[in-house]
Amino acid sequence: MDKLMLIGDGDARVGMEKYMKNHFPFVGVPKPERTKQTKAVIKQSKHVETVVLMSRVNK
């Protein structure tokens, strides 16, 4: 399965964090672009066992 690396915009990140009152960290990827970037990985993940997926989270 491919590794997911979101490519964001630092300026957008700052604005997104301010909008959410700095409660959450952001990468700076708007929803339409995030969907494009994650589509292949999500499709692949449907064919992988949950245990394997969870072992790869946050690595």
C-alpha cells in the first residue's frame, strides 16, 4: 500500500488553524485537494485487513 503524504500550503495552514481557534493542527490542504491526494490510498486500504492498517497509522 502506498504511503500517504499530504502536500499542503503553509499559508493556508495558518489561516485554517486560526479559523479553528488553534484547537487543531492543519496541513493546509483544502478539501477538494485532500480528496485528490487521498483517493488512491483509500481505495487500496479497502483491500487490507484492519489490523494491518492500524499498525501503519502514525508511523
